[in-house]
Amino acid sequence: QVQLVESGGGLVQAGGSLRLSCVASRGRFSSYRMAWFRQAPGKERESVAQITRGGGSTYLAHSVEGRFIVSRDNAKNTLYLQMNSLKPEDTAVYYCAADTGFGFEPDEYDYWGQGTQVTVSS
């Protein structure tokens, strides 16, 4: 089964940028629908961005549209999330996830990384 490892989180000031990466191993990366979710303290896990297996179609949550870009490089087994114009409300643990089907909600995704903390200061 695929293993996912996120990196790139950290502390950034409001208006700044971060690029998250998620490297997949032990699986055929191109066969998975991929997504980024986030979870802030006291809140439910929410979908941030999703991308189809070939990368030709993406979804972004309304709260991040125009600021975040999701992409993938199947040759490098890597999923990315470019986050620009960050806001304090983007503060959360960000998780990448892989789905063998056509899921959208968190409980429909099969494999998860350990998460990376993103903190945006005002």
C-alpha cells in the first residue's frame, strides 16, 4: 500500500507563501486520486484541494480559490500545494491523502500522511 510523507510546513507571516510536498512510496502514485485536507484545533477535517489521477482536473475549496494551487508530478511520485497570500485562518495541520476510487470526503480516502503544521501569524 502507498505511504505518504508531507513536508514544507512551517511558520509564516500573513501574506506569505509556502509550498507543501507529499511524496508517495510503495504504490503506483498515478493510480491514485490525491487530495490535501486540513484540520485546525477544534474543527473538523476539511478538503482544501483535490486532483485527478492525470492531473487534468482540480478542485479547490472556496476559501482558498485564487490563493492555492494543487499539482502533481507523477514521474516524481509527488503531490504539491502552493499556498500564496496566506491568512491566519489557514493555520492548521495539512494532510495529503490518496484514494483508489472517486472519493471526495475525508472518510472516502484510503491512505493518509502524518500531516505537516502550517502556522500563519497576523
